Amino acid sequence: MCLAAKNACFKLDPSDTQIRVLTKMAEASGRCACGHIKYKVTGEPTWVAGCCCRDCARATGTPYIVWVGFPVAAVKFQEAEPTLTETSEGVRRGFCGKCGAALTYGRDPKYDVVDPLVYIAATSFDDPDLFPPTEVVWYAQRPDWFELAGPIPLHDGVSPGQSDRAYISALKRQ
């Protein structure tokens, strides 16, 4: 179970008495499956959410992925950067050109109506438990055979408080 507090998430393990702080940190690192692409992030994430949208499912091969959002300036790729491809209008996804691992999600800068962010796949971090999701978006688009249960909100569409609403509005104005 994850209990959210201001700028931190504490994981409670019912089998023992340890409480771990999961998201309040200064630096974290990760990599793709083959290690060709490595990265470091500094600061705290702006948003940590699972996504069940069809675009993420097609891009990752899974019914659900957790994205961890950081300001672009907080993410530093070392040695190599992800290969970027536009998978839908205004959306750029990054993957490793060697192993194919899905690593990033971001918007074309012309659609960023807030500070530019890059979203990193939570399971690509060296410690995949660092950033548990605080909500799930596009839950209505999941396959019928896939269900999530737990204490976090499951939104059928975009998050009520996220910039996705502004992004969708920007797309509609095009």
C-alpha cells in the first residue's frame, strides 16, 4: 500500500514494519533493457501515473504503463539518447534503437502549454519501486481482460488536474 504525503510516497509492507520513502529524492537513474541508453533525473517528479490508452498499449506492447514526468531540463541522457518517433499528432515517444525498449513519452514542443515535460517509463529506473503511480488515466481504453484494483483513482479519460486537458484543447484548435 502506498500512502501519499506532500512530495513523497511512503510504502507500507504489511509483512514487516519498514516504511520506505519512495519519491522524495534528489537524483535517480535508469536505463533501457540492453544498457545502451542510460539516464539520470534530478528533483522530484511532476506527475506519476499509469496509462491504459490504446496509443501507449500499442507503443509498449502492454495494457498498462506507468509514466514519471519531469521537466525536460531535469533529465540527462548519457552516451546515447532515445530514438524519437511521432506516434500520434503531437506525441513523441522515445525508444532504444538497439533493444527497442520503450523509454519516454513527450509532446511536440508546439503543443506544450505548460513547461515542457518528458515522461519516463517507471520500470526503466534502476529501482522500479521509486515512483508508484498516484492515479491511472484512460482506464476505459484498457482491454476487457485487464483490470486494476487498489487505492489509487482510475480515470476513464484524462486526469482531472493534469495538463492533458490543455493539450487536447490545443490539438482540437489545429
